[in-house]
Amino acid sequence: MELRHLQHFVAVAEDRHFTRAAERLMVSQSGLSASIRSLERELRAPLFVRTTRRVTLTEAGRALLAEAERILAQVRAAHEAVAAVQGVLRGTLSLGTEQCIAGVRVARLLAAFRRRHPDVEIRLRQAGSGALAEEVAAGRLDLAFAYRMQDDTDQLRSVALTSEPMTVLCHPSHPLATAGEPLTPDAVGGEVFVDFHPDWGPRRITDAAFAAAGVRRTVALEVNDVHGLLDLVDENLGIAAVPRHFRHKRPSLTALPVRGAPGATYESVALLPPARGTSPAARALITLLETRDGDTGGIEANGGA
């Protein structure tokens, strides 16, 4: 088994198409097909189901994909480690982040990183915390900024950024706006909620907090961006339970603290693979982040989405 076979396999698995994968890899389609057939012969199992319209992974292919991605990530890390020893940081920094994450100014941090390491290609994708954790654990991302939703594992570790309590946002004319004391899950359980997709960190944490309090809530309006959520609350179409720093993005809304919601703390973290598997570029970014320098987008006590 050669590395190019794994590279070809992962490309086809990602594109679900031999022609597109061949174009991306800049190889002939016949050569790519031969490479996949060679891998299938060696493993004695078909890796793809091929039809005239699409290519899908078989069960064996799905099993191989996770390992192939991990192997290729380790090979890339090895190349980058040698370059780092030679005094030059090269390669690729693959970073993921959830929207408006507290504790780090992502754009400013990446700009500072690029100034220090111009030979490193930066790739950024935005997704929910659940998907980001899976991507880092599988080696598809070098690190990600997300909300903590689980303890560290053999494949995933976290570096704390900041933590915030739950806050309910509502329109100033909403009946809750005049509440004279912190709200409880019972007090808002019957309200219509605006919230994120279930894969987002704040949604998962809020769902778990209300479930722990024994309160059911109705999420009638589901969005995939922070500003869309704030717009809906601003039109008095529902309320939202969110991390506290969201209130600064829409000062016109009323923000109310919450009590009696077990586990209702939003802890933002940097997610990384185990130390031995962390790429030099990821280590350099975390070092820059931990300088706590405002000019580099470092960790801030009050959050910095």
C-alpha cells in the first residue's frame, strides 16, 4: 500500500466522483481508477459502489476512510515537523471554528499568524462544535475553536479559552423584559425559542441544561447563523438562550440572567489532537493565542468573538 493510493482514495471519497477527484489531483481518470483497483485488490474488499451518476463508500470504504485520513495527517505532520526543525514553518494550517466563538478574535489571530509564518497556507471552515470535534479527532483539521461538549479523550484534547453563563435575550416589549429577577427554566419553558442547529455548541448545552432541569421547550425557529438568530428575536418572534457575549452584538435587546439551569455554562475551547499528533503549525497558533496579546487576537477574559 502506497501513500498515493490512500491520497487517491480519500480524494474520491470526498468528491464522490472519479472525474472531479482526478481533476483535483491532476492525474488521469484511468490512472486514478487503476490506483483504487490496486488498493481494493490489496485489501480484498470493494471500497466504492459505482453507478453512472454517483460514487458511494461501501462499509469497508467507510472503515478505511477514517484511518486513511489519520495516516495522511500524520505524514503531513511529519513533513512539517522536519521543516520546523530546519527553522522554517511550512505546510498547511487547517482550522475550524464555530461562529462568534468567545475568547478569541479568529480573523485577527490568523492575520498575526500569517505575518509570522507567511509560508504556511491557512485553510478555514466554519461548522458546529459537534462536527468540528469529529474533524479534529479524524485528523481532517489541525485544531478548532468550539464549545466544550465532552471531556478530553485519547483522540481529542482541549485548551480552555473562556466561559460564560447562559443569558436569555428577548425584545424589550416582551413580557419577560420586565422580570425583576433572574429567570429559571420553568419561567421560560412555555416560550417560543429561537435557536441554532442541533450540532451547534450553544444549542447542545442549552438543550442539556433544560433537560437536566426537567423542562421541555419549543424551538420553533432554527437558524445557522448568529445574526439571523438576533434578527428573529429583534422582531419579537421568540426568545433565545445564548452565551452572554451575544448581548453585545445587539444592544437593543433585553438580556436577562438565568438561574436554576444545571450545567448552563458555555465554555469555549481550542480543540486539538493529542500532543504527539499536533502539527507544528497548530502548536505555533496556540502559542500565539496564549500570548494574551490584543494585537494577535489572543485569549480575552470577556470573550472576543
